[in-house]
Amino acid sequence: MQLEKIIFFRNFLFKTFIIGVVFGVIYFIASIAFWNTGLMSWIEGMFKVSDTEIGNLILSFFSTLRLILAFLLLAPCIALHLMIKGKNRSAEV
């Protein structure tokens, strides 16, 4: 694989990871901000879920988000970064 393609995919995965983290933080802030408001009461009534079920759903969402960000985006990004370093070292020698 050409070095430019590896660098492109690494940068793409890393930027996608950063955007995912930003969205995760925004969702976390929104969850905390609206937890004890009328909006949560409306959601509980509309979807017929209790407060503990909403808590479990939010916990499941953030756990899944963490796994996706770490294993599907960050791990390949680190592997590609190490490939780039290896190719640069072999080119210098």
C-alpha cells in the first residue's frame, strides 16, 4: 500500500474518532442537563419507560459508543500510525 494512502486512512480514522468523542460529550451533557426536567417526564410517558430503564439505556449507549470508538476507530488508527513509522524508518536506512 502506498504511504499516502496509509496516511490518508490514518487521518480519516483519527478525525472520525475525535468527532465521535465530541458527539459523545455533547450527548453526555444533554443527558445530564435534561435528566430532572419535564422533557424526561414526557419521554417516560411517551415511550412507557421508567427512570431506571432510561438510565440503563443511556449506560448501554455510552458503553457501546466507547467500544466502537476504541476498537473500530482508535485501534486501526494506531496500527496505521505504527505502519507509517515503520515505513519511514525503513526508508531512512
